[in-house]
Amino acid sequence: MDIKEKIKKLPEAPGVYLMKGKNGAVIYVGKAASLKKRVASYFRNRPVSARLSALIDNIEDVDFMVTSNEAEALILEAALIKSRRPKYNVALRDDKNYPLLKLTVNERFPKLIITRQKRNDGAMYFGPYTSARLLREAVNFLRRAFLFRTCNKLPKTVCLNYYLKQCLAPCGGKSDEKAYRGVVNQVIMFLDGRRPEVLKELEEKMNAAAVQKKYEEATRYRDQISALTQFIENGRERYAVNNQLQAMKGILGLKKEPAIIEAFDVSNISGKEAVGSMIIFKEGKPHKQGYRKFRIKDTAGIDDYRMMREIVRRSFQRLLDEGRQHPDLVVIDGGKGHLLCAKEELDKLGLGGIPMMSIAKEFEHIFLPDRPQPVKLPANSPVLYLIQRIRDEAHRFAIRYHKGLRGKLVEESVLDSINGIGPKRKTDLIKYFGSIEGIKKAPTADLMRVRGINKRLADEIKKRIV
């Protein structure tokens, strides 16, 4: 195929392009917000530098890899330049003004930071990269995918990132050094462009965790696999958002593409301060003006099914009262039981015709009301990726609301009645142990680790909190 004809067929999507010379050798690697527009720009009739002219004269073919955004393309570009060493990328390899990634492997629990200076300090350096702005976005993605710490100094207690499942929290003893180093090794392989090796290792760990019935751990590996598959070579097979919605229509048996999707999640702390969330995606993107949060009113104790019923009922009753447009699809965070409870509430409101599905964290199976068996999508499915994004956004929104209420819970706690425990010590205890329930379970020696808590106070706390 003529190269100009091939360019016409390139997608208008972010990604990396590989210019090839004679015998298929890669002579230049670049990134683009739109592959079609960027590659086409090389062949316009306009004055160019001698170096660019030489590159264009030697282009025999062009290949490409689609990514989900330009920041991901930046990471992939640098890895390909390092592994392929294209002739016309020499300036980037040798230039000392571009930003680098620094992995502090000389620390007990390493972190990933952006720097412009390469020092002989025992750390590992990757890059250079062509855009500091995109590199910051890419680092945020890598932190979410690999769950390593973001703090400059290791704190004594876990932070919000742990509750949002965006950090392994070595600070709170949630991850030992060996497990954390395993994650660091995966980051190194990933930044070196050894993505298939990373995915193979994660799949092996996911399967082992499932066999041992460590379902939460298996789910974490599955989430990582789903995120990281957007980087590898089959990225070119990913769909644009409209194609994702079209594929979702077929997989779920919908009558039309789900342009408006509402998702629901519930969250609680030992049955206290239970909350729910409803988020909206329009045309595959978050519509934050339509988000709603719920403080559970009608459900006592820990009963996720009743909580789900309550927030679905309240949300759709409000929809009816306000005369708002019905969603094209409802996504429930949970298994088949959660889905059927939500479906019953819609039926009672006369809204049983709205399509529904749920996604279970255990193995990420998808349930539909009228199918006895779950839908099992491959880890690199673009449709699964979109559903996970929607589910995770609902979970994030619920957790954020929950954390705010948990702060208020401090003001009402049983700690108020203990002499010697004022607002500052009370706040410190809650932050350290996460909840009154956490304080209740903590040994006396652990209570004394909190600043200002001596043996007498620790004994009094254990006596009063039963």
C-alpha cells in the first residue's frame, strides 16, 4: 500500500508512530495526540530542516500503536527509543534538558519522581521525555497502576490513597518490603518496555491468589492487568469511545448504544456512617454535574443489599419527580444479588425497562438480570476497561464522601467521655487506627504509639471502648 494511502487509514487517536526505512528498520519514533494528523504533517509541501528532510526521504513505511491518551504515548515513546535506538532520535537521547524519571531504589520503599538532573546517587533513571506536562500525567497513571507510594516522607499512618486502592501503604504495614520490591521490579520492567513480561507475572500472581482464595488480592492484580494492557502492542486494537459504546451494545444485548450510563456504589465503616454514590457518564466521559451522594437512612447495620435498594430507590424516585431523562444503562457495583435487588426497586417504580448490569470485584465478572451465567470478558477488552472506569469512579466518589463523614464521626465518638482525651488526641487516634473499631481491636502497646497516649490513658481507652 502506498504510504500516503496508509496515512489516510490511520486513526485520529493518541499513540506512538514508528517511521521505517529500508528493510523495515525503525528510523524514528514519535508520539501524537492524533496519529493521523501528526503523521500526515510530515508529507505536506512546506519548508523543513535538512535533518527532517533526510528523515522524510528515507521513510518507506509507518507503523503505529494506539494508547488511551497522550501521556501514555509519552512513556511508550521513550521505551521504544531506548530499545530500538532509531537513527533520527539521537538528539532526544543525548539532550540533557529534557525531564527524566527517577526511581529511588536506594530507599527502603522507593518512589517515582520527575527530575532534570541525573546524579550518581544509587537511584535508577529513565528517559529523557519530551514533555514535562505529559510526564506528570503519565506518572499519575503509573502510580495508580502499580500502587507505589507518592509521599515525599513515609508517614506513620495510611492516607486516603490506600482507601482509594491507589497505594500499597507500606507506611501502615499493609505491604512488607519484599512485596513492595516486587512492585518496584514491575515498574522497572514496564519503563524498560518489557510490558509482556509484566503482564505475564501479574497473571501468574492473580491465578495463584485466586487458588488460595485471596480474592481481594486477585482483584487488585486483575485491575493492574486491565490498566496496563492499554500500553502494549495490541493497543492498536482498542476502540475509540463511540466504538466502545457500540461494542458494549452488542455484548450486553442493548437496543441502542448507552450514551448515558448511571453507576451506583455503597460504602460503610463497620455498618456506621453508611453512604452511597451515583455517578453519570455521558458519551463515555464523566458528567460530574450529575453526581449524587446519599447518606443511608433506612438501613441499620451491615446490609449491602438493603443499602443498594435504598440508594437506587431514592435516586430514581428523584429522577421521576424531576422528570429527568432515563439512563440508557445502569451499572451496579456488586454481584448478581446486588443487581437483582436494584432491579426489583426499578420494577416497583415502573422503570423495569431500563437495562441493567453489575460488575463483581471477584474476577470482574459481569452479570445481567436475564442471564444465569456471568459474562466473562478478556482482561484487555476495551468494553471491560470502560465498565471498570465507570465502576471505579462510583467507588471513588463514595469513598471520598465516606471519608468526610468519618471525620465528623470523630466529634461524636466515645472518646469524648475519657478524661485526658481532647480533640487533638482523639483525631490522632482515629487517623492512626482508621475507626473506633480499629481502636477497639488494637493492643494496649499499639495505642501507646500515638503521641500523647501513655500507659494510663491506653488502659482507660481499652476499659471504656468495649
